Amino acid sequence: MSASTRDSFYLYRKLKSSLMMGLTLVATVLTLLPLIFVLAYLVSKGLSSLNFNFFTHLPKPVGEPGGGMANAIVGTFELVALASLMGVPIGIGAGLYLNEYGGSLSAPARFAADVLIGMPSIVVGIFAYVVVVRPMHGFSALAGGFALGIIMIPLVTRTTEEMVRLVPQELREAALALGVTRWRTTVSIVVRTAAAGIATGVILAIARVAGETAPLLFTAFGNRFWSHGLSEPIASLTVQVYTYAISPFANWQRQAWAGALVLTGIVLALELGVRWITRGRLKPLR
Amino acid sequence: MISLPASKSPESAVKVPAAEKLKVADLSAYYRGKTALRSINLDILANHVTAIIGPSGCGKSTLVRCLNRMHEVQAGNHAEGQVWLDGEDIYAPGVDPVQVRRRIGMVFQKATPFPTMSIEDNVTAGLRLNRRRLGRAERDRIVERSLRRAALWDEVKDVLRQPGTSLSGGQQQRLCIARALAVEPEVLLMDEPCSALDPISTARIEELLLELKASYTIVLVTHNMQQAARASDYTAFLLNGDLIEFGETNQIFTNPGRQETEEYITGRFG
């Protein structure tokens, strides 16, 4: 092989490498761009309508300027709290069963959890409508919390299972060999060792349901006022944003942007919370 | 107290006055239907170190894990036969394995301090996780006594609040020994406790065994024949799930009764 052909082959390889590298770079930028655009647009549109009153005042009737989404912000937190009360204990319990005890039920349960994760959330909403709203004869915070809780369960189950699977078998045996019961070993050794990971899964599940709209449309429904009790309809940021965004009123549309910005801020704060919790803490598992 | 049946195995007729702490009778163990141990008969004497040697996969670990009912922890495993602890069969129906493990402690091949706990919390883990309330003074006393017995006190007495995982490998293993001793077991099972340690840490643990046997009955699984020769009083040689030979360590290593034993200890296989 002459020197020149070797050189041209080298150039060809070099070119191919640069091309492929360039393509992956483009793909990376394309992944980041939507996020940057959405955030930038959200801030530019929402920030101007965001003021102190937005967090402390109820919505004003059409035509009156001002007002806020205080009830929707509190409502979102209430709904998420209700959902967590249901989703977190059941999810963690099921995740522990899958990995720690895993009888003959674990394969179907794991499959069911995976199916449920992929289930369109509006279907979960319909389910909640049938089993909670209809029997209770009305939309309610409970129904909304129930729908979101159903969405949380499989998410928490699967992350819990993955996290406790990372706990080395030797630790369980070390505890059992000390004459510790199986149950105490699970709670005090397995769960504690995997606590940061489980907390991460819980927060991510919370962030996920905080942004759900569809299952709330016909469960929590929405409310222009404060909700006095869990059996009343309750406002949420997502539904409020939806209602305001499709309205023909410029003032409402501006407020929808502000609401979307607040919602994004909450979810972003949760994600940052996850990063903070897991900083260096998952190390004992590796 | 149940009277003990006479041992069936000729090896157990060792002429030593010491009492049997553990008596293994016709013990077989299975992994998902695969036989790992075939009718083992073995007497383990109180206040002595009994070594279990043999090539990889011969069933050493399985045997020692059967002695405190850890073998059955993994799904699909089971054991048949009897293991008499002071005349009580730990495999009798109605015996709670959790109670057995409080009397027969265990140290594993890999040091496993609990990563979420400090050194002192690791020592008292067995007691606290069994819901025993410890006063401050009592806790301090147990921590110091256990760490002293494990020959670790002088090295860690100023850093008791640091995580157990911050110690070196040899120190972690002694921490695990201290943790096992804190529960006040009568028997201590050690499953290749030195195989991940350097020679100096190994020597410290072997020294420790000599001190501990004054108060405990020790069963030491090792793939290191020099270690068995140095640290044990009795040696059992296992091969493919069968107990080939059992006797005083000195006799096993200088004048083995069986050809397989001789071939193994002279390094012809394994």
C-alpha cells in the first residue's frame, strides 16, 4: 500500500469519525433545544403576569383585572398530598414485596405495575370517576387524590424494587445472622440503606402527578373558590391553566402562562430536591 | 434436656473430655434439589476451634450455614437431619431459627458493616434491632466490651461515631466480629473470615481466635490449610459434600487416615 492511499484512507476514517460525532452532537442539541425554548418562552410570557397577588388571591371574575391562583396552588399541594398518602405506602410495600419476599405473585405484579405505568392517565381518571365520583355523587378532592394516587403506585413500586435490589444480599444475611427477624431486617437494614433511592423515586412520582391534568378534569374538577373539605371539588394548577388557556380572555390567558410557570417551578424544585438528596448518598450501594 | 443418642460416626470417638457443644447428626443439605451435603456426622467441642477445610464447592460454607439455620434463608434451599445444640435439636419442629441465630453467631467472608450506621451503632445493631432498649451506660459498656474482645477497641475508641464503612478491611472484619459478640452468642461460626484480608490482618484475626475460644465455641471455614493448621484444634475435611475425615488438627495434618485427605493437604488437588 502506497503512502498516499494510506493517507487518504486515514483522511476517510477521520472524516467519517467527525461526521458521526457531529451527528450525535446535533442530536444532543436537538434534545436540549425544546427544553430551553419552553423555559424561555414560559418565563417571558409568564413572568410579567406573576406578582405577589398571584400567590395570595383568588381568581377574579371575567373582566376584572388582577386576582391570582392561590386556591389552585394550595389545591395542587392538597391533591398531591392525598395522592402520596395512598401511593407512597402502597408503592413502597409492593416494591418491598416484589424484591424481598417475591412469592409467586411477583411476576404478575411486576407486569401489572409496568402496564399501569404506561396506562394513559385519562383512563385512570375515568376509573376514578366510576369508583369514587359516581358513588359519592360529586367531584371531590378525594377523587382527584385517588386518581393521582393510582398513577403514583406503580412508579413508586418499581423504583422501590430497583433500589432495594441494589442492597447487597450480604447485608441482609449479616442482620439475619444476628438473630434479627426478617421483618426488622427489611425495615431497618434494607429500607434504611436504600432510603435515599426510595425518596428519589417518591419525589419523582410526586413531580409526575403534580403535572397531571387529564385525570383531574372529571375527578377534582376545579373550583374558582377555596375548597372547604375533601368531598368538594378542588382547584389545581394544571386544570386552572387549561381552563384559562382555552378561554377567549386576554387577562386569563396571561394568568395561564403565570400558572404554567409556577407549576414548572414546583416540578423543577422537586427535581432539584432529588439531586440534593442523592448527592453522594447512594454510594454505600455501589 | 434431651439425652443424646450415641454418635454413629467412628470419627467422633475422639478421646477428649471436653463437652460437645454442637452435634451434627445425619445432616444433608440441598440447593434447589441438588445435594450439597450428604449425611454429615460431626461433633463440635465447646471452647475449641474446629476448622472445616476442603476444595471450593465441597460444601464447607453450606455446612457452617446449616449450623445456625442460615442455609434455608435463600429460596429453594433446605436441610434434613439434626443439629444438637446443648442437647436440643435446632431443626426440631417449632424451633424458631431467629432464636437459634442469637445463640449461634456468624461472621462472613466479606466484611459487612451496615453502611448507614456508625461504628458503635454497628456493634449494638443486633441488640437494638431485636428491640432491646439500651441505656447510655449499658450501651457504652457493651460497645467497649465487644470491641475489646474483637481486639479493635484501641484503634477505634476515639472515632466511635464515624461510619463503620470508614474502617480498613481488616478493621471492618473485626467490627463484624464485635457485632456478632455483642449479642452474646455461645458459638461463633466464621465463614472464611480472612479470605479478603492481607496477611497482617489475617494474623490478628487468628490471634483473636485463640483468645476467643476461651469463652466461645468456634467453627472456622477456611480454604487456607495453613490457617487451619495454625488456628484450629480439630479439623474436618469435606469433599464433594461428604465428610471424609475428622479429627485432631495435628493428626489430620501429620498423619491423615484417608488417602483423599493426604492428597488434598499435600496440594495434589483443590
